[in-house]
Amino acid sequence: MLNLKSKPSDKIYTDFLVSNEEFRLELWKNGILKTIPVPENLGEYYKSEDYISHTDRKVTVQEKIYQLIKRYMLNQKAAWIEKEVKKGKLLDYGCGTGDFVQHMNSRGWNSFGVEPDHDARQLAKGKSANIFSSVEEVRQEKFSVITLWHVLEHVPDYSKLLQELIQKLDKNGILVIAVPNHESFDAKYYQNFWAAWDVPRHLWHFSRRGVKEEIISQFPLKLVKEKPLIFDSFYVSLLSEKYKGNGTSFLNAIKIGLQSNLKAKTTGEYSSLAYFFQKL
């Protein structure tokens, strides 16, 4: 039986990827949770061959699934954006290994990427010349679109970063923020085994209400649309089964991922969502 009334701070959340250390989550504000404590040497917690977003490997089952979904989602993300802006300059913050920057360039965009991680950035530079380590290095002053695909949850001071990025956004430009949703069915089902907690790499944990209220209250933005990242529920469920010690429970992962998406058709609480904001 799920105990959905327990508070986040009542539970222990484990870093299953690197250290097996334990962390707590505390309510920050507006449905946003914060990882406690934040390690001083946070970069060390990214040093794993299993941290898929910083690699192009296709060895394990999870890696093959991830890379397959990533290729499909490149077209989907581009289509969502091009319904708002046909062509222009795009900045992908936290671009990882640079696939989205490369893909948007292939569609006629003038695309740039920022990736703080050295190893991922080197892979990205092999796909595009316009890859930088920080926003300050980007000489282009204004962009039609700025994207953060599963990045904001990693940023120590997300308000400061968003302020910097919005200053680089054209008037009426589009800011895209994609993050996991801790109010989704799969999050509640797997509880502290939910792979998208990903402590301590995820410093923040957002709900739909948290994203919309926090962003709109702080910045000159309006919400244009939300788009579900429906594959995330399946991938996260597969990892969550592994963390529970059910590494071969592929069928249950598919079942929970499907249930999560079906329930979200009514509630809107998908495992991950992309929020499209327009600058006012």
C-alpha cells in the first residue's frame, strides 16, 4: 500500500548511481523540493559511466533505449518549437553531448550550446563549433529560443541562471524548460526508489504548480503551452525497477509507465513535462 501522505523529509533518498549516500528532501516553496545536504564536491557525483546524458555510449539496455528515444525526441522537440518560432537563433543550455544543437542546425537554425561538463562538452564540440562552457562565453546577445532540457533541476541557483538567460531572449522569444514532475503517478508509485529523484545531482524537484507559479511570479513570462515527455515515464520506471533490485522487471516498468501516462491524460501530471514560456 502506498503511503502518499508521508512528507518528503520523512524519507531517506539514496544516490543509487554513484555513492549510495543518503539525502533528504525539504519543501522549498510552491511545490518545489530541495535536496539536503548539497555536497561541496558535487562534480564528483557525475563521474559515472552510467550517467547517460554525458555520453553517446550504446552498450547496456538502458543506454540503447535512451539513445533510441533521444533520436526520436530530437524531431519532436524541434516540431514543438517550430510551431512557435519558424527559424532563428537558438541557445541550448546544458546541451550535453550536443545532439539537439546539431539537429537544429540541420533544420536551418543558427544554434549554440552551453555545457559546463568538460567531457560532454568535448563530444558536443565534435558536432558543432558553437559550444561553450558558460553563458558569459556566448557572444550572441539575443536568441529567438532558449531551451533547458532536464537541466534546471541541476542548477544550484536556478533563479539567477534564468535571469541571465531571459536577458538574452528576444522580446516575444520562447523559453523552454523541461523537468521531471514529482507529482506524477510513477513518482508516487516508486516513492524513494523513483529514478528521477537522482539525488544529489538533482538539487531541485519540481511539480507542475511549482514550475508555473515560481517562474511566472519571478520573471516577465507567460505560459504558452505544456508538452508531456511521455517516454520519460517508461525510462524512469525501468531505472526505478533496477534500483528496487528488480533489474529484469521490464514488464512491470512498462506497466507503470503506461499507467502513469494514462492517468496523466486526465490529471496532466506526466512524469516529465516541457513548459513553453514567452517573454513579455
